Amino acid sequence: MDISALKAKNPDHWTRACAIRALTLDAVTAANSGHSGMPIGMADVATVLYCKHLKFDAKNPKWADRDRFILSAGHGSMLLYSLLYLAGDEQITLDEVKNFRQWGARTAGHPENFHADAIETTTGPLGQGIATAVGFAMGEEILRARFGKKVVDHHTYVIAGDGCLMEGVSQEAITLAGRYGLGKLVVFWDNNGITIDGKVELSDKTDQVSRFRSAGWEVIEIDGHDPEEIDAAITAAKKSAQPTMIACKTHIALGHAAQDTSKGHGALTNAEQNAAAKENWGWAYGPFEVPAEVKNWWEEVGSRGAADRAEWEERFAALSDSRQKEFTRQQDGDTPKKLSAVIRALKKQISEEGPKVATRKSSEMVLEVVNPIMPETVGGSADLTGSNNTKTGDLGVFDVDSRKGRYVYWGIREHGMAAAMNGMALHGGLRPYGGTFMAFTDYARPSMRLAALMQIPTVFVMTHDSIGLGEDGPTHQPVEHLAISRATPNTLVFRPADTIETAEAWEVALTQKGTPSVLSLTRQNLPTVRREHKTGNLTSKGAYVLAEAEGKRQVILIATGSEVEIALAARDALQAEGIGTRVVSMPCMELFAQQDEAYRKRVLPAGPVRVGIEAATRLGGWDRWLLGERGREAKQAFVGMDSFGASAPAEVLYEKFGITAENVVAKAKGLL
Amino acid sequence: MDISALKAKNPDHWTRACAIRALTLDAVTAANSGHSGMPIGMADVATVLYCKHLKFDAKNPKWADRDRFILSAGHGSMLLYSLLYLAGDEQITLDEVKNFRQWGARTAGHPENFHADAIETTTGPLGQGIATAVGFAMGEEILRARFGKKVVDHHTYVIAGDGCLMEGVSQEAITLAGRYGLGKLVVFWDNNGITIDGKVELSDKTDQVSRFRSAGWEVIEIDGHDPEEIDAAITAAKKSAQPTMIACKTHIALGHAAQDTSKGHGALTNAEQNAAAKENWGWAYGPFEVPAEVKNWWEEVGSRGAADRAEWEERFAALSDSRQKEFTRQQDGDTPKKLSAVIRALKKQISEEGPKVATRKSSEMVLEVVNPIMPETVGGSADLTGSNNTKTGDLGVFDVDSRKGRYVYWGIREHGMAAAMNGMALHGGLRPYGGTFMAFTDYARPSMRLAALMQIPTVFVMTHDSIGLGEDGPTHQPVEHLAISRATPNTLVFRPADTIETAEAWEVALTQKGTPSVLSLTRQNLPTVRREHKTGNLTSKGAYVLAEAEGKRQVILIATGSEVEIALAARDALQAEGIGTRVVSMPCMELFAQQDEAYRKRVLPAGPVRVGIEAATRLGGWDRWLLGERGREAKQAFVGMDSFGASAPAEVLYEKFGITAENVVAKAKGLL
């Protein structure tokens, strides 16, 4: 392509944008891996966005009212790193750029939020950025309504590629954004017509413009290399009451031999071709070299927001002390001091009353006392509000004309919900939780994994957590889903046995700052198994002795959630035969594993035979607790599921699949 | 709603459709659970489809050239069961209908393909039906091209609800169908405006008509209660070269007190209201009673296809013997006899040559010899063709003008790909496999689980299966994904160590009839560890002794995939110190668990210390093999991952995360 016209028309812009292009070529070449074409193709859009519109202060990347920029096409990470380095970010230095994709560098292959303050979210798995951005934009709306426009008033900008838009989650995201009128969300579509396998049309012919319009979006079509068109489009987008998609016709790897080819998508490391590209661009500098004039200009861009920030700080200072404190507490993710008191009070009441309720209902009881004292919570459900019991009376419903509403009807969009919840958590100031059936962990998985990787405390309320769901059958009955979440690093999986444990699990989940939680809750009613009130949070230990053996301790029954009731019944039967039986409730394996060895041995001492009981697959972490101190064939057993479930009433299923006190007793006795 | 006009206009149709409505009310009431409103609302569409268009023979539900009917809104299962019972299906009897949702019944809460021949696929998780249908329709195109229109010429009909269309996977499905011009796919959208949480507009305002058009679909909008409009729309849809969406404006729970409400979505069991609804419909019969006249008419509908089938059988008989045999073999899912010979020949060649290649490349080498002798294979990749190595030279590319092509460019649609592959497998006559990065198991999960539940042999080719992926970093590095698939019932997870094991794994996967396989393959090169040719398939045993200890056997190293090389290096080091060390390669835990105890004990005898090595989480089934016969703290160790990975070159990551021969040696010696 002859790019001389582009250069000639806007020479200054061209040179500034070429700094991004050159740094990208150099870093990818040094790493001998990465993706060159996208940053080169989108440099013009990014340059105009950063220099004319994005509200940010490079030296204070965490300033609360900054605009958020999300690189959904995360493989083009050098676009973001180049921008940050050029603008004077103190973490993404030139050394970091030179260390692109190397051990210990902040400049990972894909942007990861925990490496630098200016990286808003982790992207790479396609579609996640745009879906997470919906949560950022919702968060802004909610906080603006709550704290006022003087304190919260910013935009969320996203760069998404064809890959992002082909992923199904993008449909959930754009229909949510359209439905909820997220006017401050602006998505740039890098319409370069290229994917890894070849031209986009090889696998897709979607009319993206009409697709976005069908979801209620404004759409503006521009030449993605024309700075004036880019500027005008962003200006228009900022005025729109609906979210805006700016379709940017671009050339991947612009000006390089690999331009407009799928080769251009990947790592461009051919020295000759790269030299030719730089010459073509008119970039006469050495590797990683940016002339002072260009760098200075970019640093001015990076410092432009300092004045905005200073003004914002003044406005913030004008808030009452208590409002300031509240805002700061929520931004910092600190839990209000009252939390432990209301949890304790609920536990006391429940231990006295001993209700028989499903733990999904228990969860609602907890939320009824938590939500009024934690205005930062935002609840929701993927169209199962009445089943997940996630909506409490005080929340109000988030909508176009009720932005203070704290309950989101997510529709049948588990994946979009999970991603948007992550976005709220990342935005700051909000603590999102949302529900669906536990089997649909499968739908939400990509975002649940990202929550763990990103170290954010999203809470996934997963109800109907076993064959106890009953007649809806195996498609709706989780079997392997406890294993899925337990196998995921940095994830707390709670399976509480009653309302007391549910309250304790919520308390732990709500005090996390860097770890998501999965609450595994029943459809069916369960008795209150903890009738003696304890002020301490036993669930925070992961496992504890719920019922001690009378006489010589011969058996330890270890159970979670709905199966604790079965363990207690089995204990009664065993004790009646004079067999001393301890019951250990294990609501959170991860927390139990974190206890010191002395505690673990106290709860699970060597000697007695062990039977684990959980209506799920044994592979969900059980071998560790059952096989630990004894030989396999002789001294332990597991009562659970080793197949998919079936469609029938819950009691029948428990009977047919052998998850019964009788079976536990027989197993235990067989081991003695 | 006053439905007298509907009744008066088409009295016969009305009565016949009401048989579905009444059976639904009765079955849901008897079960005291289920979903009444959808079958009641879609009874008119279903009646017209079955009586005027659907090509089926109720007594021969598996006839190869039948039209396929897929109830994507699977919660409305009574619609399907009513239709089947009425039309004279011999498996879905009146007794089965009366036993709706009970243990052992074929009439599960959601339709499950393994309960009755006429149930084409398992639905319930929303969006799965429509996405699976894409594979059915592709399968029809491919087989029609291969065997001719006289033998293969049928439609795929889908009923989808708002829930299906809100799920992201529906976008992947409809853009695939649009791109590939699947003109024989017809989707009825049950546009009733209601979800569980309330009106659709509560969470969605998508213009579905323009959304489908943006994906290249024909769209016809009709009154879903007007039999003439329904008939005309289906007639038009059958003529379309593009897939057609028929938007059916309907009333959920038509004529019932719960009509047009979210209550109507669920179980309508109020006796009084139900009686009133039946009176409103003009249905004066007792529970489960269908007057002979109506039943006879429906049975005529059910037998109408018998003549079509007889004609088809004549046409089929006109094929050459070899074509008939080939068609039948492929429909039955039988593997050609030649398979084991070509696998053996490849193994022999490889054991002699000993190439050092990535197992993703090994997989390609296998496919290069398999695809030419198995015309039923259909390969593909979610835009990672050159990375997954799924495309072999002979396949040709499936496209609008090349229907014989056996390679599908799925685009960036892991979920849609997995679902459509399932659809091909369910359709019969095809054996689909498809690739993506293993970390994106997360995106494909809902359909991978369904493959296992549905008992179909879809093959998921998951490459870049560990931190060995390198610089792309933790978003792209699987850690927990072996655990995810291993925890899923009825799934074979293969992690081959070299080309030989890869060939053996493919052989096992390709001979499955009722179990999906996951192939976990490396990005990085691996040596050939099996240099001695064995004709038998050792991988089919799940684990075997790869290298025996010299001298007294003190250590057993158990490893999979890329870590077998590390185990062998560790063995060398240990043997050099005089420590007898056995290496067990364990390419498939599920198959090893299926071996008899004598074999398992022969491979893993008690006595030696054990070290497991796998660049993944220990929770992926390791405790069972490590803790089996010995105490935990004393005698075993695991070398793997207990966190997410990082972005750096693969060798650096193995070093930094301690997955090295040195570490294995140290661990083993520490246990002695």
C-alpha cells in the first residue's frame, strides 16, 4: 500500500502513531514472538483516542475517575505497552518493553491486570474484554448515580477485533449494553478483515454494523487510518445516549510486507521486511529508539490528565467526610466493620431457630442482612432470580431510568454476566455477585477462570448444586463442577451445610480482595446442623469437627453441603451400634488446605476409617482427604457420583445413586 | 385471551393441536414439575410442521433420510413427547408420558437422546439445540454431496426460545449457518416475550429479525397460532438457499390463566385453572385421554413417512453394493478394518525414525494416514488451523460450492464448533474432530459435557496443552483443564508422550461409539520415547511400563505427555546413582482405571516411592495413583503446577515452575 498520502495529510500524527508501530516491531522481534499486525493497524485510532479524548493521568493510573481503556484484542498487547511507555507510565518502562514476553516482565504476552496499575483488565481469551467492559460501564453508571457526576463521570473505551466479535460472548455483551443503554461505552472494531486462518470471510460474513444496530447500538463507520474521522467519531460517540460501535476500516500490519495478510497477524520478525516497513513509514530510528520530540509530545499527552485529576480531587474534597470515607472504603474493597456483627447476629438467631431451608434460601437470608450495610454489593441472576434467591428487598433494579438500582436482570447470559461482574469488580467501588444453576458453571467458565487469574473477588452464586435438583435431570445436575472450580487456582469453593455455614461462607467471600468465590448451594431443604452458636467463623477454617465420636473413635465421616445431614444420620446409626463416629463438615477444601498441619491432623487424625460423602465426583479433591494417612483398599471409601445424574425427584435420585445414610453405614462397617 | 376465533377458523387443526396442550398439562400436573407454557404456546407450529412437512416414519425413527427435529428449548420437552406419543412412536408410549420426569422413564425432564431413538439430541442447556443443529445441517450437506440427493435429502428443523437466542452460542451458530449457506436449516423462534424473570424486555431488546438477517438468514414473521401462516412460512423456508428463521409470535400458555406471564413458563398444576384452560380450549376429555379420532389422525401423520421411507429404500438399494456398505458402515459408526493396519505401519515407521516433533504435529501425521481411509472424518479448527495441525492435504474445504470438502474453518467459535461437531456425530455418517487451544476448553465446555452425556464419539483436539505454550502466558496456558475433562463422566482424556502414543490415542478415539475423546497435545517438540515397535496398542491400557528399573526397584516415576521425557531424564540420573527407577507412561487415566486390578498392580506395585509428573494441577486425578498404597507424607510426591502459569519462553517456565528432571530426582531421593 502506498501510505505516502496518509503521511502527507497528517505528518505529525503519522510520526506519533509510528512510534507505536516501531516499538511493536522491535519488541516482537526481540521476543521472537507476539502479534505485530494489530498494533500497527490500530495505531492511528489509539493515538487519536489517547491524545484527544482519553481522560487519564499517566503518573496516577489508578485515579478513580479516569476513563477506562480495554484492549479486548489482547494479543495486540504491544499497542497498550507502547502507549503506556510513550505516555510516561512509571511501571511500563522502556526496559519492560524490551523485555516483552519474558519471565518477570510486566509486559506479558497478553495484558494482565496484576502486572501494572494501568492495565485495567486481563485480556487474550477473545471476547472477554468487550464483555468485561460492559461491567465497567455499568459500574460507572451505578457509581455516578450514587456519588454524582462531579465525582464519577468517565467513559469506557474498547478495542475489539473480529475474533472478539465472532465469540458468542460478544453477543451477550452487546445486547446487555444495548438493553441497559450504556451510552458511555465506546467500542472500536478493528475491521481489518483478517484472522489467523485467512480472510475473515473464510469463516464469517456477518454484517456487523446491522448486528450492532439490532442490539440498540449507534454505529459509525470510518477509515481507521484517518485521524480526523477518528476524532469526529469519538466526539459523536461521547454524545450518544446509547453505546457506540465505531467500525474502523483498517489494514493489519499497515505498510509492512505482510499487510492485509494473516501472516501480518502474527510475529513479524524478518529483519529485511521490518527495515523496509520502517523506511516505508519514514521511521529512521534505531531499535526501541523514539526521538525526544515524539516522546515529549506523548508525555504531554500522558500528563494532560493531571489537571483533570487535580480538579477532580477538589470536587472530591467538597464531599462530606462521610461520603469521602464511604467512597474510598468501597474503592479499596474494604468491608464495613458492621459485617461481622450482622453475620454473628444472624448465626445466633438461626442456631436458636434451626430452620429447615435450602441453602439457596439461606443465602438470601444472609443477603437480606448484608445488602443494607454494604451499598457496594450489586446482585443479579441469569434469569433465575426466584431460583437463585439473589434479590433482596432493598436493592432496587438497575435500569436506564434507575441507575441506583443494585440488582441486574442479566437475562439468559451466564457468560456475559460473569464477565460483566468481573468488570464491576475491576472498575472498583462495587462488589458484584450473581447467580445461575451450578451446572451452568460451564457457560460462565472462561470468565470465572479470569476472575481467579485477575485476583478479583467476584462471587458466583451457584444454586441447584447436585442431583438434589431433581426432575430437570442430568443436563442441569452438576457432577464435575465442584472439581472444576476446585482445580482452578486462586478460587474459594464453598459448599455450606446449612444457614450458619452459608452465613460464614458469605462473610469470607465478602472480605476477599484478591480471590473469587463460588458458593455451591442446594435447591432442596436442609436442616440446621449447627445448633450451638459459635461466634467464630468455623467455615473460615475450611473443615471442622461438627459432631464428635462417643466412645472409641473408629470412623470419621467427612461431608460437605447437603451430604452433612446424611453423615449425621449415618453417625447416629453407627453410634447406636457402639461404633464411635466423628463427623467432619468440610465447607471449603481450599481453606482447610491452608490451615497448619497440626489443625488438619486434629480434624482428621490417623487411625479411624474414613468415608467421604459428596454428591459429586470423587476427583473433586477427595483422594487427598481420604487416602491421606491410610492405605487405599483397606481403610477409606467415598459415597458420591461416578456418572451423570438422571431425571427424577431428588429423594429418589439419592436413593438410586446410593447417597444414603444406610450406604454410608455399610461402607464404614465394611472397613472396620 | 379469547381464543374462540382461533378455534372457529381451523377447528380440526385446533383440536389436534389441543391434544398436545392437554397431554402437557396432564403430564406436568402428574409430575408436579416441568414446563407447561411452551408446549401449549408452540402446539400450533409443531402440529403444522409434523402433519404437513416433517419427513418421518414414527415406527422407524432412525431411518437415515428422515428430517431432523430439534427442540432447542428443551424445557418444553412435553411438546416432543406429546408429538411422539400421538404419532405412534413405539418407545414414547402413553405410560411413558404418564411417567414424565420419573426414575427410569424415557420422558426425562429435558429430552435426552439416549432414552429414545426419535430424540435426536439432548437439549436443556439453552442454545445447545440450535448450535447442534448447525452440525446436523452441515452433515446433511456433506453426505448429500457424497452420496447424492436420492439417498440424502432432508431438512433440520429447530424450535428455539428467547433463552436460546440470548445465549452467546446462538450467535456463533447463526453466523456459521449464514456463512455456510445451510439452506435446509429452519429455525422457529418461539417469540412469546416471556422468560423466567419476567418479560423478555426486562433484560433484552434485541431486534432478532435484523440480527438474523445480519447473519445472512432469511426471516419470515408470522402469527404462530395461525396454521395457514405457519404452513406458508415452512413452504417458503424449504425453498430458501439460505437458512430461514421463522419468527412465530405466540402466547405462552395460550388460553390458560397464566397465559403471557412468566408463571406460565413453569409448571401449571393448579387443578381449577387447568380445568378452566381445558374448557377454554374446548377439550372435554379426562387426564391423558385423547379421543380415538384425534389419535387416529395423528397416527396417520406418523405413518405418512412410511411410503417415503419405502421409496428411499428402493433408491438406496439401487446404489452399488460397495456404496451401500460404505453408507451403512459410516452410519453405524464402524471403523474401517484398515485403520489398525495404517496405525501399526505409522508406529513402526516412527519407532524406527524417532522424530522429535510436537504431539500436535504427531496428530497431523496420524491424520494424514487416517483421513484417506476414513471418508467419514470431518476436521476443523476454531481459527487455529496452522497451530492445531488439524488439516490434512486430502480433506478439501467445506464451503457453499464445495460440499464434499471435509475441513471446516470454524472461525473464532470454539463453542459453536464443539456443538456443531456433536450435531454431525448425532446426525450419523460422520466422525467429526476439531481443534483449539486446550485452555479454550473453557469456551467449548457446555458442548463437551453434552458430548459425554449424549454418548457420542466427538474428538476434541486440544493443542498447546501446558505452560509449554510459552510466551502467550497464563490466559492461554491450561493448568486445570486436564482435571476438568477427567472429572467429566464418560470422557477419555489422552495425553500422549510422543508420536507413537498419539497414533494409539487416535486409534482408540476413532473406534469409540459412545464416548468422546479429548486429545491433549503439545506445542513444543518431544522426542520419540517409544523406540521399540510393539504391534499392540499400549495406550489402550491407559498406562504401562515404559522403562523398567535396573537393579532393585526403589522409585516409580509416573508421567504423561511432555513430562514423560522429563521422567526418563530423571530416571537416567537416578539410575546413575544406583537407584533403580521405573518410568510409567500414563496417557489415559480413565483407561488405566478400567484395567483389572492385577494389571494396575503390575504397573504400580506397592513398595517403591512414587513421583507423579504432569505440568498441571495435582487435582487432575493424581492422588489416586500416588497415594494409593502408601502413606501420604512419607512416600510420594507430585511435580506439577499449583498456580497459573506465566508469560515467558517454555524452557524458562519449566525451570521456574520446577518441572525439571533435577527436581524430580531431588523429590524422589528425598522420599527414600
